[in-house]
Amino acid sequence: MNIRCCLIDDQPAVMELIEKYILKMPGFEIVAKEHDPLEALRKFESEEIIADLTFMDIDMPKMNGIMLGSKIKHLTTIVYLTAHRNYAPESYENDAIDYIVKPIPFTKFQRCMDKVKAKFEQRESLLVTEPFIFIPGDGREKVRVTKADITHIQGASNYIWVFTIENDYLTYLSMAEMASYLPSKNFVRIHRSYIVNIAQIIKIDANTVYMPRGREIPIAESFKKELTARIRLR
């Protein structure tokens, strides 16, 4: 499992320290760093940033970390870094997995990462063993979809298409929300607008993945490395 990390802090020294710590941790990679919380929000909402885990300061100008967390908690798991102990209750309202008070020695950070890794492994295990999901359909109905039957997901503005071997479903979820319901062992993002089921891939060339029902899906340059690694591991 490879956990993608984003860092958001208006203090460069803290960001450099956390970056140094993460580089010592196998299974984690840094995909984004932001000093401006408003810019971070914009990039999360536009999916310029796609991160499984976000380390975030609380006391920041323009927008504090509690407010930012409330807006992106459905897109990423949060770890708060702060000099203030009194924000702990608010942080857990945003489903924060941990709350680290500065200064941050490596031993304290390592304990946090052990907790994060265990949580993600538990979540992945549950996603693998649950054979189906329910996705919102028209009105109040929910449609049951077998995960193994999903060939790929396509993002389209404020909704997504879920393509299966036999049917297509339009649902009002974000790409990040849909990805959180699918096991990363089986599904991989190959483009800002596409997630594919590795088991359903027919063939791959340098820039395209070929799926059932004649679907041809482009591979974005920024996702090629992850796709290649996942294919080699199987």
C-alpha cells in the first residue's frame, strides 16, 4: 500500500521537518505541499491535489485548519500539527486520525505514522472483503454494484459514471469519494478523470488502457509511475 501525503503549513521550517520525516517512512510519498490554505482548498476541490493523508497546521492566515478540514475531510484523512492543545475537540469533529502538538520529535511522529498505517490497512482489508457497494441513484434510491464487475469510473463535473461489465450508472459522488469505497489493491487511478479495475484491463500500451466493451482510456503522465508499479506487483 502506498499512502499519498499532502502537507499544509504556513511555516516552511515545519513543512521541511515533516517532509524529512516522511522520507524516512516506507510506504508513504509526498504528492503536494501548500503554504496557503485557500490555495490548498481550491486544489483539493478541483482534484489538482489527490491525497490519502494530509498533515495540516491549525493556526494559519486566511483560513484556519479546523475550517479547512471541515471542507476537505471527505477527500482526505487529516493529521493536525499545532502548537495549541486546546483545539483537540474541534479537530476530531473533522475525523482527524491524530493531533500532534509541536515541537515534533521523530519518535512522536513515528508513533503517529504507525497509527495511520494500521488504520489504512484495516480500512483496506474491509474494502477487499466487502464484495459490493451501494451508490446513490435517482432520487432516494441506492443501487447495489458488485465491485469485481466494475470496469472503470469516469469523472464528469459534479458526478461520476460507474461502468460495469453489463451496465453504466450515473451517480452524484466525487471521484475521491468513490475511490474511498474501492480497495486500492484492485483499483488504480490513471487520470484525473479515470479510475480502472486492474483485473478488468485487457491490454495497455504507452498511453492507453483498453477495457471491456471497447473502452479506451488515456493514461495521464502524472499517473504512469503508479500504474506501472501496480502492474509489476501483480
